Amino acid sequence: MPELPEVETIRRQLAPRLEGRTIVRAEILDPRWTRPEPPASVEAELCGSGVERVGRAGKYLVWSLSGERYLLMHLRMTGVLLLDPLADPPHTSVRLNLDAGHRLIYVDPRRFGTGHLVLGARARDAYFAARIGAEPFTPEFTTEYLCRVARGRTAPVKSFITDQRRVAGVGNIYADEALFRAGIHPLRPAGRLSTVQWARLRGAIEEALRAGIEAKGASIDDFRHIDGARGSFQDRFLVHRRAGEPCPNCGRPVRKIVVGGRGTYVCGHCQRTPRLGGTSARRPATEATKPQAATPRRAVPPDRRPAVPRSPRASGRRSRSGGR
Ligand SMILES: [Zn+2]
């Protein structure tokens, strides 16, 4: 699925070619694209509209049209935009004819892509406010923001940063790459990351996205440029889709695990595996180390541990760790 760098690549290719043009004819061949709006009413709004700006919000392409109309396009799984192809490929779902003989074709074999037309900047902002969180590379994407929205969240940090309502534009590829760069295990609960870790991850997300944009996106499946060419970021992945290959940091093999139902790639050495199980997972470790520090290790057999007075110390520890 195209993520921020892929959509930004498309945007950078389309903007100089389409801004200032006029849509002279719009044909929406797949009614699912505009659902719940009927295609005919969207076609009527598009026809005669001037393209003022081609922007992006998260994984959406945002077409600013004349008359304060906005076309919000999402490529979802397999959507591809082609400018001036020689012929319409199979699975063409939208055809936009522009002045000076240009044609933009939206192709989507899986048909999950969408195009919503909204009227007015306020409607556009409301649409995105309900769907996407802070946008990387903007002033709102701060460590403080990430700490605040992650507070108390037990979901794995990978699921958290790929949730579009938290972080706009990050998906499976760039989450793996960013977590590896930050040295953070994808299964670590989001609410348990320290401020320092969030600061590192924030920077790593932008680094991974920037590398993807520089390589003009990753074409591991359907993603193509507007002339049908492939991106090259798939050749520069550090860990994503590199199971069994050596970690670029330490040389140990990259492993594939599953997080939130998605194939996920990690170096178990550079991204330390978290101790799961909430606060209770901390207690045995603390109790095991405490007597050891006071007395030689062999003098404290494991069966003595339950005899350690529990309640006052345990509650003290809990409140300390809770306050962290
Ligand atoms: Zn490693």
C-alpha cells in the first residue's frame, strides 16, 4: 500500500504538470470510488474545474480545485495514477481529460481506492480531522505530541505509529524502517516508551520517510510513478522484507515476526525484545535482583523468594514505576 513517500512522489510528479490546467471531462467508471456519492454528481462538479494545487495530507492526494472544491483521493491497496498513457490499462476506474489533450487515468485492480469531493476548506479540514493525526515534517509532529497521545496506550508501538489517527502517512514499510533506525522493538507497548525513545523514534520516522521520498517510493507491489516507472526504495530497505539477511548494524540475521497481523522485520539484538505483561512483569525481576545485591548470589535459593515481605515493598515499587 502506498505510504507518505509514495503519495508524495506522485504529488511531486503531478503538481507541475496539472496545476493551472482545467478538467474538461470526467468519467468515473467504478461507482465504488465515490461512494456514497453517485459518480454522476462528482463528474458534474469536476467538469470545468481548474486545478489550482495538487497537495497531500497523510496518504491522501488533495486536489484544490476552483470554486473551493477539493477532490480527496486515496490510492489504498493498488491504486495507480497514470498521466497520458498510450492506452487505458485494464482496471481503469476513473478517466480525467484535461485541456491541451492531457489525460489522467486512475487504475485500481482491487478497487479499494476512493475519491471524495468536498465543498469548502472547512469541510476538507473536518474530513481530515476525523481521519489523520499529526503530519511528519510539520511543526505539530513533536516528541511532546507523541508522548501525549501514546500515554496509557498498551498497543504495540508499531500498531500505534501506523494508526493514521495518530501519525499521518506511516504504514508497514516505514514503521519497520523507523523502529529499526530508533533501536525500538515493534512490540513494545506505545505507552511504555520514554520521552527519549519517542524523541529518537520521531526523528527516525522522518529519516525513513525522507529516504523513501529521495528514492521516489518503494515498488514492492503495485506502486508506480505517473509514467509507469518503479520507485527504488525497495533496494534500500534496512530490515523490511530482509528476513535472514544480516542486520546492517550488527550482522545478525533479520527476523520476521507478526505485529497486529502485519509481517514485521526486526533485529532482535539492535531492537531489544520487550518484557511483556504489564507492571507485573517488572516485579519478579526487581525481586530477583534486590536480594542478590545484598548477599552473594548462591546464598539466596529461588524458593526463598516468596518469603520476601511483599506488600509494602511491592506497592512502593508499583507507585514508583507508575510515576515514571
Ligand atoms: Zn542488529
